[in-house]
Amino acid sequence: MTDLSANIEINTDKDLVILKGSWDLHGISTLAAKYLNISWPTHRTLTLDGTQITKMDSAGAWLLHQCKNILTQHENTIKTYDFRDVHKEMIALVEQEAASHPPEKPPAQPAFDPLYQLGKGTVKRIKEGYNFLSLTGELTLYILKAFKQLRLFQFPNTCNAIYHCGYRALPILALLSFLIGVVLAYQMGLQLETYGANIFIVYLSGMAVLREFGPLLTAIIVAGRTSSSFTAEIGTMKVNEEIDALLTMGISPTQRLVLPKTVGLIIVFPLLIFWADAFGLFGSMVMSKWMLGINYPDFFARMKSDVGVSHYYIGLSKAPFFAAIIALVGCYQGFTVSLSADSVGFQTTKSVVQAIFLIIIADAIFSVLFSWAGL
Amino acid sequence: MKEKIPETIIEIRDLKNKLGDQWVHSGINLDIHRKEIIAVVGGSGSGKTTLLRNILALLKPTEGSIKIFGIDLLKANTRELASIRNRWGVLFQKSALFSSMTVLDNVLFPLREFTRLPEKFLQEIGLLKIGLVGLPLSSSYKYPSELSGGMQKRAAAARAIALDPELLFLDEPTSGLDPASARELDRLILDLRNSLGLTVILITHDPESLFGITDKVAFLGEGKLLAFSPIKELVKNPHPQIQKYFEGRI
């Protein structure tokens, strides 16, 4: 069996260059790596013999073309070629193509300039902030308009958002809130037990769950579930040119897509917080009984007298802001998707990270505001 | 040692397809020979795309057999399927370029996967293919979303011929192209057939392509192959569906 890979034999005595083997994508791999380093003849009149080539495709023809270029660069004259007819057509096609296009250099990458990058990053973020603000403003106008014309609330779509973002999140939210309640009571219980101050667990866990953990946990779970799904949905619509289709029909994507999602989330969010509060408290109640021996009736009585309802209202008051942050960030990131598949993934990640980031910032601001107000 | 390639590249026998509860194909027989340019035509919903998906091993037919390069697709093992897939190129209707890669990277993608050539040489081959399909080389470093629809089609064609396939499938190659570009693409298909020895199967509604470059046309309708003949004979076929299809086009 003959060697299948492409090969060049140079016979300097007879001024003969013999090409052998299979000049196709797989056969030329060795030759393509070393053809520049072959000791090519110089100043001769050569005969190229390609009749022993078994197979040739366009890659092989291109290699041949390159070899011929090198031969000419070494100031050889190629007197005659000998190739099979089928291969001649291929060579002609490639050479014609090579002649019609001058070689193209890839565009130069701009050099790394820290000042330029800083400026670019700043402008980009300012623009992002501006666009986000425009979306918020536009949405506000549409919501105000919708109060005059209730049809614009699009109840089917709003209900759909409530179902998907709220109802379907109930099991996971219940489980996680319960576990957080258990962990919280356990950690605080360890400390309280050493002081013999068991009963204070009710006040501590009640306040922590109602005021902070309930709303924050709900927000983080909903941000992970919903903000990403909004981004992916709107982003895919953008890639499919569905957003453009809406625009050309004279329908605002903000009104059609963002409004029902935001309104639905704002409606369902307080309910989710209530659900998380209930399961969080249930978790600490179970743990208190098991670890510190506080009976359920005592727990309830203490809840009523020590914690009261004000912490619950404080926790609940954050709901619309968190909901708006999640919905707006999710939708906004969806609109910034550019026309490529990996951009959808990138913006989805960004939307979750940004939503959670903003929620924690907002929560910190609320803490400061409430402490000023003396709540 | 030269691999023997059977003259019949594609052999379809008694192909039947049931999608949902509807029979799309009820017994199709088709033989496609080497170096032929075959067009598959038929009205909307006649199962052209389903047939293509069957042949491309993307969709398993309900019944029947498909042999490509003499290998039965339905009985082929993973290795045989992979070897078949290396020997064909596909141009999808919506181009299906990888949107996160530049045009050149798209073309180089199969080359990088399946060959072991030095990077510089690969780039040259990639640029050669891009030039062959008539794209300006300056578009090589652009992303698909920065190109017009027609240019995306050409880029997709460059990717389809990257590995110098023996068999080329084109799903509506000229749709969305201006007439001049469409004729250039037709010429390219002819050139490729003549110089690379390609077998080409195209789904098209473009009468100029049908009359200009096809050797034979397969007409699908009523779940069957209603006719399989050169276009000049096909237009004379008295079958009412065929007459309706060509109405006003001849």
C-alpha cells in the first residue's frame, strides 16, 4: 500500500518536482505544516508532475498554489505541468479565486489603553443607567394611562405572570423559608440557651423573619427564577425579530411585555412574602419547641405581645420596590440582548446578578430609612 | 488505494412518515446518482423539509429505508453516521450560522473539528472558501448579525463546502437573494459540481434555478413522488398538481 499522505519529491538533477499521494484535507496535514521549510530549488526551469496525485480537493489545490508561489519566489520558471484532467479543473478554480482577491489582513485589534477602557466603561454604564431610567419612566406612564383605560392592564397576561412568577414559586419558597427559619432559631437558640433566655427566641426570630428574611429570601428566589426568565423570553423575542414586529405594528413592547409582567409581580409579591413569613416562622417554631422546649401556644402568645404586627408591615412595605426591581431589571436586560445566541445567556446571567445586587442595596436603604423614622 | 464510491449516492425505498396523526409521506422511492443536481419541489406542506430531515438523519422515518453512500441510515452505527456526516454539507434555509462566531470562524469550525492542519493554513483555506462563494473578504471578520440576509446565505454556503463534501444539501438557497446574487449562487453550484464532483440536492421554488441548473426534479405531492424527471419533461406532466404548481411560470 502506498503512502496516503501528500508528498513532494524534488529531483534536482532532472529539474523535476513530483507530487504524490492524496492531496485532500486529511492527506495534506503533514505537508501543510512543513512545506515552508522544504529546501526548494532556486533559479531553475522546472517540470511539475502531478500525475501521481490520487485525490485532490480544494485544500490540496490551495497548497499546490502556495507551493507554486514559493517556487516562483525562488526565481524558478515552471515550464510544464502535468496533472489529471479532474485535478486541473480544481486547480483552475482555486487559482482563479486566488487571483481575484488580494490577501486580506485581519483588522488590527486596538491596543489596550487603560484610560480609553475606563472612559468607554463609564460611558457604557451611564448609557445603561439612562436607558434603564427611560424604561422605568415609560412604564410608569403606561401604568398611569392604564388606570384610565383598564383594558390596558391586559388581565390575561397579568394573570399569566402571577401564575408563573408567583404560584409556581410557592413550593420552593415554602421549603427554603422553613429551612431558614429552622437554621435561624437553631443558631440563636445556642446562644440564648447559655444565658437561660430561651423565651427571647420568639422575639428574635419573629423580628428577623418578618422584617428581613421573609422579604429578602422571597426577593432573591424570585430574582433567580423570574428575572432570568423575563430576560431569556424578551431576549429570544429580540433575536427572532418579534420585538421589531411589535414596533412596526405600532404596539409598544414596554406596554405589551413589560407592563403585565411588572404589574403581575407587584400584585403577587406581597402574597409571596406572607407565604415566606409563615413558613419561616413555622420553621423557627418547630426548632424552638425541639431545642428550647417552647410550646406552640407560648410561641404564639409571645409573638402577639412582643413582636406585634408592625414588623410584618415593615417587611411587607418593601414588596412593591423589590418586585419592580426584579421585573424591570429582567425586562431591561432582555431588551439589551444583541442578535446572537450567547448574548442571551450573558444578559440572563447579568440580569440575575444585577437584580440581586439592587435588591440588597435597596434593602440597606430601607434599613437606614426605617431607623431614621424610628421604626 | 482509492475508495470505491457507489454510483447511487442516495437510495430511498418505501419511505413513510407520520407526523402527529397525519401521513406526510406514504411510500417514496428515489435514487440520486453521483454528480447530479436534483431539485425537490412541491407545494407547501408536501413534505419537502421532512424528507430532507429524514435524509440528514435528523428525523427518523416511520417506515422505509434510506441508504447514503451505500450505508443504511437506519441501521448505521454511530461511527458510520459520523463518517457520512463528514461527507455532506448542508445549507439551511435560515443560514443557521453560529451567531457568536465571526464568518471566518464559522467556516473554520468544521475544519478545526475534523482536520489537523496548521492554523495559518486553515485560515487561508477559510478565506478561499469565503471568496469562492462570492463574499468580499472584508466580511470574514464580521459577525453574522452584521451581514445582510443574502450575505449570511453565502457565508452559510461557505461553511457547507468547508470540508469539500461529496454531497451538498441546499434548503432554498436562493430565497431572499436578489436576482443577480441568486444567479451567481446557481453558477457557483454548477461550478462546484463540475470541479469538486459534488452531488447536489436542493429544495427550491426559484424557477430560474429549476430551469437553469437542475438535472432532474423530484415533485412531491399527495405523500408520494408524483414525478421525477428533467424539468422540461416535468412541466409537460399532465398531473393536475404539477400543472397547478407551474401555472404562470412557464
